[in-house]
Amino acid sequence: MTNTEQLTDGLKSITGLTDQEYEALSAALAKMRAPKVEAGDSGVHSKMLSAVRHQLQQRLNNGSHLSDDEKTKLMHDIAELDRKMYAL
């Protein structure tokens, strides 16, 4: 699957991201860490967190080319997303 093919849930595959696209995803994750969520938005926010978590997990699972530092960062980000999803 190339990075332009779509998954069934409409998300772009993360396995073929360029460094620039990966940095953009990392920046989006950083923004997600900061805001507080209103009660009415928690369902949408939870779906967004779940979608990002899925993409990071996919990158980790298909990441034979990733360095140990990148794998560690991905695992940390996934754990942080899990913590946030269960807190909602």
C-alpha cells in the first residue's frame, strides 16, 4: 500500500510517509496533548485519538526501517494516546 492509498476508515496510510509528513503528524500529536476537551466534544475527540493511535500502531508494526529511537517514541506516543482515550 502506498501512502496515497486510502484505508477503509478513510485515513491515509502512515507506512509511506515522508519525513515532512511525519513531522506534521508529530506536530498534530503535540497539539492534541495540550487542549482540554468539553464534555460534548469527547466523542469526536476520542475518535480522533483512536484514529491517530491506529496510524501510529500501523507505522510501528510495519517499521522494520525505523530506528530504535523512533520505535521508542512511537510506543511512548501510543501509550500517551491510550492514557488520554481512557481518561475521556
